[in-house]
Amino acid sequence: MNKIFKTLMAVITIASIGLLNGCKKSFDNPPGAADPAIVANTSIKALKALHTTSGAYDIITSDIIISGVVVADDKSGNLYKQLYIQDATGGIQVLLDANSLYGTYPVGRRIFIKCKDLCISDYNGLIALGVKATVAGLPSQEGIPSNLISQYVIGGSINNPVTPIVVNQNQLGTNMQDQYLGSLIQLDGYEFSDPNASFSDTSAYKSTVNLDIKNCAGQTIIIRTSAYANFAARKVPSGNGSVVAIYTTFGTTKQLIIRNAEDVMFTGGRCNLFEEYFNSLTTGDNNLDFAFPGWKNIAPNATALYKNAVFGTSGKCAKVTAFGTGLNADTAWMITPAIALPASTTPQLQFSTAYQFATGPTTIHAFVSTNYNGGNDPNTATWTQVSTNAMIPGNTATNNSSTYSSFANTGNISLGAYAGQTVRIAFKYTGSVSGGRTTNFEVDDIRVTRQ
């Protein structure tokens, strides 16, 4: 009796397992290790060329078959119900109304899509393949319904190589037929503009976040990351390097969609060896003595010191003047922390100045020292002037206006002679109540780039 009971229980268990496995959702089960006997008769580029009018919904009426390798999936959560596939001619977004697509269509898997009766359209210039539907009484492009995916999408070989196309930003166009749109690309020599940011929103609002990255030439492009990505809360890497991403657009705005945090390989030194934009100042700091960590602020008396300037919603800088000091020989110094200039670079200094109440030969100039020890008497060190009057309009202006001028940038000032050394940069103000040399100056956007 016991033996019969055990045999019966085994049969029931096996049947239960079979029943559970039969209910498991799969679009293409089991995954094939080889490509099916299907031949693509159209390239992705040719398919996209069928869509010529932005906003149109073009139903494919012929027996078009495309094939491509999955270059981006939904594993990290940064993509939702979509894949990107790519062949030798380009890439395209494929909309599929299902979750966890990476389980069946992971990066590196070749897929074949029977396009007849599907719809090709675009969302603000980015072309996608899906189905035409009616939503709230209006035409819309939606994902292929989950119960129909296997009818249109056939999985092929896995572990195909996925290699990004190395490009520069100038090669990326915004026309919806641009060859790189929807493709996996690589940009080299970039860094996050804000190295202290997180990839995306970690609040309850779950908003997608755009972060600027920039190269050393000052070009910027957006990395757009969903708050539902599993790396949303991670801090961005603070260095400079390469990024691999899907190139997309929103209208004329260029955007990158990364597949995971590891796509951002910013491990090298940043473009800026040193930068100060005074962004940490707050409204309560206005007119207080300038006192940033590592900096020196030195003058004959407290009245003559550099001060903080905070104005409007975003204006923040340092300011200095001889007016009101009572000094006939006012020399104020604002000196940076030590800056190491790598030997293999040609470092460049830039800063911006604005002026008010320009009354004559008051001057402000940038000086460089390799032997200043951080003490309270900068005159014991050797300083070399590196800026000229032509770089700083306020040095020779005499307009005496109460309105501050616009900020003027000095342009690049070569520090190549100091490569391989550690320097301090001083912003030395020279004025005097005697003779009315009391021009007010503001200093902002101080940068030393590696170049």
C-alpha cells in the first residue's frame, strides 16, 4: 500500500511540474542556439526609409523581413517594453508590449522580424517599429501585443558580438533618417558636467533625469535615465572617458540612452584640472569675506578683502574694490589652492570678469607661482603675470557706469610652461582711493583645463 501511495504521489508531482511549466510565459521557448531558416530581405536602413513624414503611421503591406542583433534590452529597467536592434546599415527601436524581454531577447541575440502589417512611425523624430492603435480616439503607435510577439519576432542565435560604433559628436545628426539614430555608439573623452550627481531621480516622483556630459572642447550632450533604472540612485563617475549608449533624439535635441551604469567608463582625469564657479554660495553669503577651503584671501585690511557676490537666482562670483577702503595703495590677493599640472598636458587657464564704476587704471590680473607656500605674505613668493589688459576690459575702461558690464572671458591663457609642476594662481587687484582707482571687479568661471 505504501509503495502504491509513493508511486501515485510521484505521478502527481511530475504532472504538476508539467502543468506549471506549460503555464510559464515565453515568447520564444526554448531559445535557439542557431539562426532559423529565415532570410532577411530588407535592411534596417531601407525599412526606416519607408517612413518619410514625421508623425505619420506607415503600415507595412509587403512581406518585408528584417534581421538585427539586440544591442540594448530592458534588463536594467532603463528601457521599458522596447529593444534596440542593429544590422550593418543602422539601428531601430522595436516596441513590444511585454516585460522582462531580456530573458528571451538578451543583448547579443539575433532576431528576425516579419514586418507585414506592423507600423513604422516616429516619436518626435525617433523612428520605431510597432503596431498602429487607437488611444483615446486618436491614432498611436504601440508595442506589438504580447500574445502576438512570436508571430512577428523570431529569435535566432545568441552571444553575437555587440560592438559600438565609435563616433564624434559632430557626426551625430538630428534628421530622423540619420544613420546613427537607434544605434549603439561610443563617444570618447567625455565627463559629467556635475560630477556629484546621481544618474536619476530617487524621490517618490520618479521623474526621468537628463544629465549633461561634455568633452574638453566644451561640446555637451544629454544622458537620459529613467528613475526606474536599477542604477538610478548611483552616483555618476567623476572622471573622464568613454560612454557607450543608444543614440536618440527628441526633436533637435541629441540624447544618449545607456543600458547600464557600466556603459559609462569615466575613469580618467577630468578635462578641468581645476574649476571654480562659486556655485556653493548662498544668498546669506552675499557681501561676506570670501573664504573657500584651500583658498587665500589677503588684503591690507578687512574692508579691502575679496567679498562674495550673490545676485538674482543664479549669479554667484567673487568681487573686489578699493572704494570705501580708505587705502591709497590697495593690493588684494585671491589665491587658489595648489593645482597639479600633469607633465603630458598643455594646460590652459580661463576666467571671466565684469566691472562697474570704471574710473581708470585700476587693474586685476592673473599671476602664477610655483613657490608660494600658502602664507599670509604672497610677496615672499615669485609670481609671474599671465594675463594682459586686452583680456580684461575693465582694466582700461573709464565708463563710470553703475551698471555692471557683461562678463567677458579671457580665452585660453597657456600654462604650458608649468606642465609637470604644482602651481597656485592669484587674482591680484591693484587699486587706490587716491586718483580714483576704485573700479569694482567681479571674477567668475575659473578653469584650468588639461588640453
